[in-house]
Amino acid sequence: MTIDFSCEVGDVDLNGGYDIGGFDFDPLSVAKKVTEGVLEYESFPYESEISLLITTADEVHAMNKEARGIDDTTDVLSFPMIDFTGISSFDELYDMDDIFNPESGEVMLGDIVICHDRVLSQAAEYGHSVRREYAFLIAHSMLHLLGYDHMDEAEREDMEKRQRDILDKLGITREG
């Protein structure tokens, strides 16, 4: 699993880590744990890569308006590289040469954009840790990159169950 990680909030420290306001954890290691947890839960058969950006509310607002035509800030945006024909139907990927990075051989799943401000405010609103909210948004977005959506009640319930199962398995709960 490769994560092309960038952050437009806070600073990179001298040891290559990140000093992100309100984050008392390493965002890259949490992202890696959650993305790998999602891929394992979904039995994704290939090595993969994603791009992950943590940015400001203004930037997310602009991206949301441009990409989705929604003039508002959201907590996370997902930009899948693959249009799956069915949920957890990964057999079709074998014949799709254009989804594999020619340098690494990994499947390019897509991009995740997380709103730093929303991570902090939603953690406070829901009464759990910033780490848990961040992990939840990554799990949610990864499921979108794998073809899941929540356009109707059944899809929403299915995604919520998957997110809960994945985070519980990883020990990233609302309490902890």
C-alpha cells in the first residue's frame, strides 16, 4: 500500500513527521493502518496506491464546488480512479491495464481529500477523539474508492456497517 500523503495545514517537523493543529497522532501511520484495514476487509487482491490530502475548509469548499457542483464545505471528498461495475467485484481489474501504475504495478484507486477543520469539529460534536474521526473519514472514503455509495437507505446502512466493522477490528472506537 502506497499513500502519496500531503498536508496543507500545519508544518512538517525536522524528523519528517507532521505538526497538525489538533492532531495528537501521526496522520500518515493512522491512514496506512485504516487503508490497509479496509483493503483486507474487502479482500482487495492487489497492491494499491492512493493520494491523501489534508487541507483547509476553503480548499475543500472550492474542490466540492468544482467537482460536484455543491457550493459548500464537506468533511471528505473521494475521487475514484475506477468505475466498478459491482460492489467487491475485483475480477474485472485484471484486464484494465490503465489502472495499474507502470512504475510500481499497484492499482491506482484514487484520491482522498480531508477537511482538517471538519475533522476537529465533528470529533467534538460526536464526542470522540480526533484520531477516530480522521480514521472514520478515511475508511468512508476508501469504501467510495472501492465502489460503495450511500445514495439510498440500504447503501447507507451497508456502508455504515462496513465502516464500523473495520474500525472496530482495528481497535479505533468511539470510546478509544
